[in-house]
Amino acid sequence: MPGQSLVLKYKVHHILFWMLVFTFWFYLRYQDYATTSIAFAITLIKVADLALIIYLVNYLLIPRLLYRKKYIAFIGAFILIIVLSGFTKMILMGEITGDSVRSGPFANLKAKFYENVISDFFLVTSGAAFKLIFDYIDMQRRLTEIAKQKAETELNFLKSQINPHFLFNSLNSVYFLIDKNNTEARQALHKFSEMLRYQLYEANGERIPIEKEISYLKDYVHLQKLRKEENYSVQFNCPANVSNFTIEPLLLIPFVENAFKHISSNSSASNFVKVDMARSNGVFQFAIENSKDRTTPQTEQAGGIGLQNVKRRLELLYPGKYDLEIDNQETIFRVKLNLILS
């Protein structure tokens, strides 16, 4: 899911908190007004206004401006929102209390400015401080989980890794044993060797060029096409502008593995895997779909990372910068992934 939504999700504890604030505020200040109904209306305006400003600052200004290092714009927008809110409150409360008729809503401006602008400034600043603290704690938790996951991945990799020099020497020996006329077998072995080299030597860093990941996917798709019958259709669409950015290694391959694992085995209907990639407005778009049987038999043994683990990797490595849609229909399985490029 890219970015943070401006529409706050419905959360009961938010409503309970503001109801408590309203009750406490009303209890402390109701005696300052002529009637209980006026006190109720004034308290409602003040609490609703405060909640609105805090949510605007915490869920709009901080993610969109402060975290993107637009400090001047953040400070300007922060002050402007509080000042406009303060003067709007003065006008509304003047109408309710009758001050607009007697002496105007801005009479005794100094005291009203202090009560409606200065006080809100400190309250909203306190709310923003809590937001920054919670975000910092969440970031530290994510970093700890990423470090733990990376350590576990490296440990599992070391446990399963065989001597790569011996392996490549063996592959080269097999390559030269294959008859020279059998070009298809030689090409398949060569692509397998390149895939293995990528996994052993290049996929250990934090980010890799998208071109290398795409090349790895193409080699995998090519090997899978050799295994399937003629009534299997495989499309791989990747325009030239999908380039010049980095991505987490081996992030896309589980989706491709899953598509070939669950592809249908119809004798009369079409069996297909379709991979599409695009890049638009700073977003990398990856989509893959495959036909599948209604009983979804597996066409190969289970393997790879698995979709659940990929979701977890996305949460840890691309927090707030991805959108993943999985559509599991009766005869088609479809995945769409959008990544915001830094």
C-alpha cells in the first residue's frame, strides 16, 4: 500500500478518547458560560477543532512534509492551520455566545488569541510529539525485525550452501558432456548456471539493479517453458523503461514460482502464465496471472519462499510504500504489486 491514507480508519479507542476529553473539558468549563447548552456547544467546537488539527498534522503534515525533510513547508502549514482554526473558532463561538452582535467576535482579541491559538499550538505540538515518539518506536521495532530476518536468512543460506566452485565445475563438466548438436539442453544448463550464480553471489546485498532481477526471472521462465507442453502459453512483457532502479533481491520470484506451481492442466482449454511489468510516475508495477484448475492441483513440488513470507518481507522492507492485491478466482489466480520507488 503506497503512502499513508488521509482517511483515518475507524478505531473505537479514538472515539472513546475524544469523548473522555470532551467530558473532562465540559466539566471544568461549563460554569464559565450562561447556559449549559451554550457550554455544550462551545466545548464541542473546541474539542472537534482540536481533534481535526491533530489528525491533520499527524497523518498529513508529518508524513507528507516533515518526514520528507520539507521543514519550512511543514512549519508554515503547521502555523497556518492553527491560526486559521483559531480565528474560525472565535467567529463560531461569537455567534453562539452573542458576542458578534454586542461587540464583534474579535473583541478582547488578546485573551481570545491566547485561549484559541496559543493553547492549541501547545496541545497540537504535544500530539505531534507523541506521534513522533510512537513512529520512532515502530521504526526501531521494524529495524530489529529486519536485522533478525536477515540474520536468519543468512544462517539458513549458509546451512544449505554447498561449495560453489565444486558445483560450477561440475556444471561445466556436464555442459561439455552434452552433445554439441543438442543446443536446447546446453542453453538450459547455461541458464541454470547463471541463475545459480545470481543466487549465490549477487542476491546477498540489500538492493540490486532491477535489470538483474528481470534477467533472473527470464531465465526461470525459460526453464519452466521447457518443462511444459505445447498447449501452455507463457508471456513475459517488460518494457525498456523498467530500468535504472534497485529492488530487494529475489522479491518477485515467489510470485512467478507460484504461478507455474498452480498453472492449470487443461487438455482442451488454454493454460497460461502472463507476466507484465511497467514503470509509471515513480511506481514499479508488477502483475502476474495464471490459469488454474478448479481443484488447483500442484504441477510441481512445493518450494520457494511462499506468498505469506513475501507479504511479511514487503511489510518489513517497504513499509507504507507498496500495494499488494491477490485475486484468487475459480480458474484464474492474479497478483498485482505496486512499489513506490525511492
